Amino acid sequence: MTTHYLILSALLFAIGGIGVLIRRNAIVVFMCVELMLNACNLAFVTFARQHGNIEGQVIAFFVMIVAAAEVVVGLAIIVTIFRTRRSASVDDASLLKY
Amino acid sequence: MNTITAPAIEYLQLAPLLIVFGAGILGVLVEAFAPRYLRRAMHIPLTLLSLAGAFALVIVQTIKGVPTKPSAMGAVAVDGPTLFIWGTILVLAFISLLLLNDEDHFVPAASAVPGSAEEERALIEGNVHTEVYPLALFAIGGMLLFPASNDLLIMFVALEVMSLPLYLLCGLARRRRLLSQESAMKYFLLGAFSSAFFLYGTALLYGYAGSVDLAKISTALSANVGQDALLFTGAALLGVGLLFKIGAAPFQAWKPDVYQGAPTPVTALMASGTLVAAFGALLRVFWVAIGELDWDWSPIMWGVAILTMVVGAILAITQTDIKRMLAYSSIAHAGFLLVGVVAIGDAKQNATALAAILFYLAVYGIASIGAFAIVTMVRDAGGEAWHLSRWAGLGKRSPKLAGLFAFFLLAFAGIPLTSGFFGKYAVFQAAVAGGAVQLVVVGVVASAVAAFFYVRVIVLMFFNDPAPDGPTVVLPSWGTASVVGFAALATVVLGVFPQPVLDLAQSAAGSLFVR
């Protein structure tokens, strides 16, 4: 049954989404985003199986590449801000507001 | 034994994209192999020539006739609207790059901690991050691909190719580096969050239709009944991702922070190019893939349009920072453009609305680059003078500059004889024809509120006394001067004599999006 995989994917996506909203460390927030992307991958391969076509599996590869590129850019930004502020908390960086 | 057939790729149609991406890759090679002192001299012609070449190819394609079917095996649609959007983005990108090309906008060593000895040394040695040129080219390439993509996978990849370089560029400001780094982090985390929504929406629509091709999703709408949960959730998540990119309320929170913290030339590129690209993609998804569902999505889009206009116009009044004010004004303009997106109907109505949106995007993009170019020229000791109180009396000290800025603000407000008037008029007229009269009423009221804060800045500049230690207006480089000159000229000409560009937009929109 593919339904279970879809439910798992939705759960992972929700956990990732909630994590982005409630966690305070930029690295952890970012990992939660990656979790959401992996939930998407699970959904893609499940639907590929359900439809019996290969498109979804190919898309999963693309998503992995994009996620890897995102890690490079994201970690560069987070590390720079950590070196400046000695903290990776998203609450500390609060000069821009209102 | 199975043979693999090579895909048919229409290289000529895709040439503008290939040139921009190719130049980006060459730029990376220049960074890798050319000596430091030569890099800038190599990047500038490479970047500007590739954009000009791509623009020339767009014109060639337009003259040769608009293709009637998607190219690259249905992955990229080079149709009338795409060609108009490509032309617009390339012009906007070219003038943004002239602005970006100006020295001293970017940090000498991005990895050095602000205020450290390392940074000091890099400043003295006169280091520059010439990486900004290839980064900008990749972002522009992504902007070109995003509205042209005919399936959701290509659209997702284009979204990331457009966004990732912009996240980095945001963090590279030379002054006020803490603000710049903060804006990069906020943009990155929120942007990645929103693209995860886009991707999950894509996954659900793939599950619904068995394909990510926009046309196949559209045909599946009539074939698959009884799977509405997948379809509606997917479309909603996709919408969240796209509305985030255009900065529509309630997904607008990133825009003021990012526009303020980013180096001003990068802000100009984002305020013009990204907005045009994201609107192209939004239109393609909502009109091509789920256009048949307009009864279901247009009430929501009504709400989003109203909220965006109201939030943008009202919050802009409370701003004391010029860049934040322009960011909120950009949110309000996104709302005015959404009024056009809602005005969907039969083919003729769609063509009118589409032409109006295309024209609006072009004129708004040019005026906003002009306004941001002026922001780069008004300086304090610590960099650009952002606080509005610093702009008091600027009209008495440098009447030309303040006059040009006032002119751009009037164009944003949509005063007759500026290009903004015809943009707004065209969109509202299309919306009235599409039956969205109430929405237009809200739009007109929001425009009036917006006009208030634009005029307030003009009053501040011309009728207040300048502070004794007021900001200085730097003599612009030829690049900045030509950007301001071009933007002002385009705003006047399109305000007095808009017909050629309106005709162009109409003929581009006439064929609508290919499927």
C-alpha cells in the first residue's frame, strides 16, 4: 500500500514545518527545511510507484542536487553570521525590524 | 534492445538562456584562472555583452515569429509572454548591472569578521569580490528560466537557480555588514522554507496528474474526478511558494528586511527582475495548469490581492527608512498586479489582462531601479543615508537629484504623464472588464493611501530646511548616471507616449501562454 508512505511523508513534512517555526538555532531550522525536502522526495517516489512511471524518481534526484546546492549556500551564510555574532540563534539577529 | 533517442532541443529558441548561463560559467572560470587584477576588466564586458546578446536574440526570435509549441520536449515554453518577459528582464538586468558595477557597494572580504584586522587589511589592499558578476548572471539566468518553464520540475530548479545567488549577494554589502548578513540569513531561511512548500505542492500535483507538465495537469483536471484533496492541497502549497516570491501578504515579511539589508544595487535587481520573473511564473501556473479551476482559486486570490494592497500601502506610511518604504511600496505594487491576475475570463479578456500586467511589470521595474539608483547616491559618513529625516531639504541642496527622485515616486503613485499611470490604468481597466469592480475600488483607495506617503517624501525633500550636517550627494559614476538617466527617460516617454510598448505587450499577450 502506498498510502502509508504518503502519510509518513506528510508527517515528515509537518515535523519539518513545525521545526522551522519553533526551533531557534539557524542550523536546526535549516535541517528542518531539509527534512521537508526529503518528505517531498518520499512523496515523489511513492507517487511514481503508484502511477507506474519513472518521472517522480527522476525528480527525486533533481531535488537531492538542489538540496545539496542549498546546503552550500546556506551553511556559508550561517557560518558567516556565526563568526560575526558568535551565535547562530535566529532570535539574536534582530536589527532589521518594523 | 531499447535504444535511447536524443531529445529534440530548439537551440535557437533557448539561445538567450544558454548565453546567459554560458557567460555565468565563463565568469566562474575567470574567477578560477585569471589573475586578480584582470578579473574586473574581463567580467564587465563578458557580463554586459552576454546580456545585450541575449536581448538581441530575443528580438530576432520575436521578429521571426513566436513559436506555437513548447521547446525542449515540452520543458520550456518560449511563447509571446515569455519573449516579452525575457526582453523586460534583460533590460532591467542590464541597467541593474551598470549599477552593481559601481565600485564600493560590495564587501572587500566577505569571510572576514566585520571590524576585524583582516577586513581592514582587505580594504587597504583594495580587494573586491568580483564573484558578484557570475552570481548575478546565474540569478538572471534563473529569472529567465523561471517564467518560461513549462513543467513544475524545471520551475523548481529555476526558482533555486534564481534564488541561491541572490541569497549570497544580499550578504555582501560593504557597509552596515551586520544588517546585510542578517538580511541574507532571513532571506535564505524563509526562501528555503517557501521553496519546500512549492516542492510539496509539486509532489501532490504530480500525484494527482501523474505528470508535472503544466498542460498535462490541466488536462487531468477534467479526467480525474474524486481526488480533489490532492489537487487543492497541491495547488494551495504551490501558490504559497509563488506568492512568497512576489512578496504578497501574508507572505511579505521578508521583503522589507531583505530590501533594506541587501546592497542597494542588488535590491534594485530583486525589486525589478525577481518580481517580473515571479509574476510570469505565477501567471503560468495559475492560468495554464489550474486555469480551469479559476472558480476555486480566484476568491482566495481576491483576498490575497486586497490584503497585499492594504498591508503594503498602510505599513509604508509608518516607515522611517527609505529602503524599507520602497520595499513596502513594492509589496503594494505586487497587490495591484494581483488585481490583474484575478481578472481571468475568456481568451480575449485574458489577453487584455495579461498585456496590462506585462506593461505594468516593465514600467514598474524601470522606475524602481531608477529610485534605488538615487538611493545609492545620497550618502552619509557611514554609507548611504537611509533614514528619511536625512532626506529633509534635499531639494534645496541638490534640486536635480531630488527632482528625479520625486518624479520616480510620482510614477509609483501613478500620476498622469508618468509611466505608472498607464500601468495602473491598464491593470484596473482589465480588472473592471473581468468583473472585479470591488477589487478595483480597493485598489484605487490603496493607491490614494500610497500616494500619500510618496508625496510626504516629496514634501520632506522640497519644503523642509536641510539639516546643517545633512548627507552629501556623491557625484555619480557614468554607470549610475546612465541608469538614472535611462530610467527617467523611459518613465517620461512611456508616460507620454506608451503606445509602442503597449502594442508590443498586447501582441505578446495575444497568443497567450502556449500549452
